[in-house]
Amino acid sequence: MGTLPIYNPATGEVIEQVPLSGAAEVEAAVQAAAAGFPGWSRTPVMERVRLMFRFKQLLEEHFEELAAIVTRHHGKTLDEARGEVRRGIEVVDFACGAPTLLQGRTLREVSSGVDQDVYRYPVGVCAGIPPFNFPVMIPLWMFPLAVVAGNTFVFKPSERTPLGAVRLAELFLEAGFPEGVLNVVHGAREAVEALLAHPQVRAISFVGSELVARRVYEIAAAHGKRVQALGGAKNHIVVMPDADLKLAVPAILGSAFGNAGERCLAGSAAVAVGNASRTLLEPLKEQTQALRVGPGDQPDVQVGPLIRDEHRRKVVGYVERGVAEGARLLVDGRSELQRPGFFLGPTVLDGVSPEMAVGREEIFGPVLSVEHVGSLEEAITQANRMALGNMAVIFTSSGRSAREFRERVEAGMCGINVPVAQPFAFFPFSGWKGSFYGDLHIHGTDGVDFYTRKKVVVSRW
Ligand code: NAD
């Protein structure tokens, strides 16, 4: 078994090694989860919830430590890391509502002397495969709801950012959950493929890039598993002529450059409608140039580094291609390439169109494209031309435009005058089209449905 280096992206230094596990380690993890399932699935719900409350308490106690781990090996700013840990803990809060969430339904006297009841049961061993960009939050989207529902879990963290999941697993054990309930196995493609093909794994929760999401969905479904596979994004932020730019401009910057653009809810294409074309560019340029780039653990830094040098080169390649295809470089962040670590400064490309690679492909870095259209109609058409449909946002002071946009835009998460349309833990999170393969979205009551199967009992006495 080989290993892979884990970096501090702010310095480029190697800080850890992660084992590249394969089929043998996956087999051991699945067997541990399978052995734990009979006991755990019959543990009374109040006992499962008591442990979940204890886990929640430990997460609060270790809040700053978890945020620091995220910043250290992912690179995002400490404030962004804190936001991520908070959003993750909120799913644990939601999971603590299991005695309500897991209730079934009853209808008595469906025919003479006959009653019908629906019960929820866990599905068995579930597996979670997250991406690199939210090392604490995305694991917490998955296993707390799964285990509180009585499932056992095998977790395969991102091989680029595995340290958050390791700490979560330690705290989970410290909370008192029995052995076998949560199992972590490291690795990359080989480990994932072993999980997808394993007959004892009943459900797969995946979050990552579009191509891999689609592949994971196809393989897992072919093996008879239930799957939720969340993919990539190309999110448009439409700015109407009647938008309040004092609100819209900082929102666009926060959306496009937060998390250094490595976020599936990054609004990476600003679409100026009509007169907004005239008024948007200057403040956008000015405020982008004022953003402070640097290591995420330093105060006042607003944009941290990218995850790896090879990823940064890919992002810079997009910038160069955009210019070659006719876009105008409004702000060039490439001066930041000189710093140690994997930095790229916020970059704005103007005059982008959906025909250009930068206009249709996910870049996943601090690069904002600006497009210009004549009407809301055109803006909606442009957004709907994307193969991906994760999030779409509109800035406007017209309820009518906002409603039209909400009704017609093909995206699973829609924002009106907000930078990032992130559903809270009690709502389902997911996109449409190539941004999602499956039926039941992640967390919220969709998550409860995903991690439970229903049994209907028809009885006559
Ligand atoms: P990725 O697809 O490279 O990796 C995701 C996971 O899949 C990792 O655990 C990785 O080990 C595994 N993996 C990678 N290649 C594989 C292969 N060929 N076969 C099987 N498994 C494989 O994604 P990433 O670079 O870690 O994350 C960034 C992507 O995730 C972006 O596209 C982003 O939009 C997306 N993302 C989506 C959401 C969402 O909610 N839709 C949230 C966060 C990130």
C-alpha cells in the first residue's frame, strides 16, 4: 500500500502522509460495519440520540481545533473554516431530532377491521465518499443522519484533505458510539471502486466532480445500491438593471472568491442584464483588486490558496484560454503565483460567452466570468444552456423578475438577493441536471428517506 502527501497549501510543505488503501482495507472496514449493524440497528433510538447529543457537545468543544485543521490542510481562511464547521454541526443538530424524524405513519380502519402502518428501518451498511473542498462539513452531511437512523457507515475521506474526517471519527468514538458504527478507510479510486462493488454496502453518498459523480451513480446503481451522487457546478449570478449594487457587488465577490472559488456554490459567472453592464464593471474591478490574498490563518486575509499546484495550473490554463478565446482580463490575479504555496489572486474575465470554455466548464478557482445580455429572458436561457444546474442567483428589486427567474431557472438551489443559496441542514441540498445523479437529495428529510427503507404492515385482529 502506497501513501500520498498531504500539503499545507499556504506554504507548499508536506505535513502528513495518507495511506492509499485498496480492496483489502475496504473489505475489513465493510466487515466491521456489517458486524456492528445487527446490534446498532436494534439499539433504542433514545440511546442513539443520546450519543449523538454527546458527539454534538464534543464538536462544539473542539470547534476551533476543527476549523484550524481545515485551514491547515485545505487552505481556506479561518473564518471560512469556522463557517464550514458550523454548517456541519447543524446537520448533527438536525440528526438529534431522530425520534421525530424516524416516525412512521398509521391509518386505522383502511377496510373493515384492517389497519395499515408504515415503519422506517435502516438500510444496512452505508458508505460516504466526499470531495476535498469541505473536509469537515461534507462528512457531517452524511454519517450523522445515517447512523442515527440505525445504519453503520464506512467513510472514505478525500485523499487530498483526510485530516478533518480522522478527527471527526476520533470524537465520534469518544462520544461513546460502539465499535463498527463508523469506519474510516483512506484511499482514492481503488478504494471507491471496492466500495461501489461490495455486495454488503447498501447505499452510497457521493459528492465530487461531475464525471466521477456520474460514474459512481452508474456503477453503484448497477450493483443494486441506492445512490445520491452530487456533481460539479457552473453557477450564474444574474444582475438586473434594478439591482442594488451596494448589495450585489460584495455578494458576487464573496460568492466567486470565497473558499478561493473551490466551492460547488461559487457564483462563478456574473451575468449583467441591460444597463447593469454599464454600472457593474467598475465597482467589481475596484473591489476585487482590494481583496487580501494570503495564508488562511492570518487575520484579515480574504482569499486563501488553491488545493494543489497542479490544480492551480489548470485554473491558470482556463484564464489563458479565456483570453485566447476573446475574453478581456479585467483583473489579473496571476501576480500572486510568485508567493510560496499554491496561490492565485482573484481574477475577472469580462465579455465571456457560453461558447468559450471558461463560459461553460467548471473552473473551481478564484476566476469570475462576466457576461452581458440584453434581457432577463436571455439570462435565463444562458443559465439553462449549462450542462450543470447546481445553483442560480438573481439580484433585483423586482418581485416579478425574481419570481420569473425562480420559476424557470434549471437549478436545484436558487438565490434571490443572496450570494450563496445554501440550504440549511433541515432542507435538502442538491442540484439538477449534471450536478446531481439520484433521487433523494442530501440532508433534510430527503436524507432521512435516503438512509431508511419503509415497511408497510397491514393487520387485522
Ligand atoms: P473528485 O471527483 O476528484 O473526488 C471526489 C471523491 O471521489 C474523492 O473522495 C476521490 O477520492 C474520489 N474519486 C476521484 N476520482 C475517482 C474515480 N475516477 N473513481 C472513483 N472515485 C474517484 O472531486 P474533488 O476534486 O475532490 O472535489 C471537487 C468537485 O466536487 C467539484 O467539481 C465540485 O463542484 C464538486 N462538489 C460538489 C458539491 C455539491 O454539493 N454538488 C459539493 C462540493 C464539491
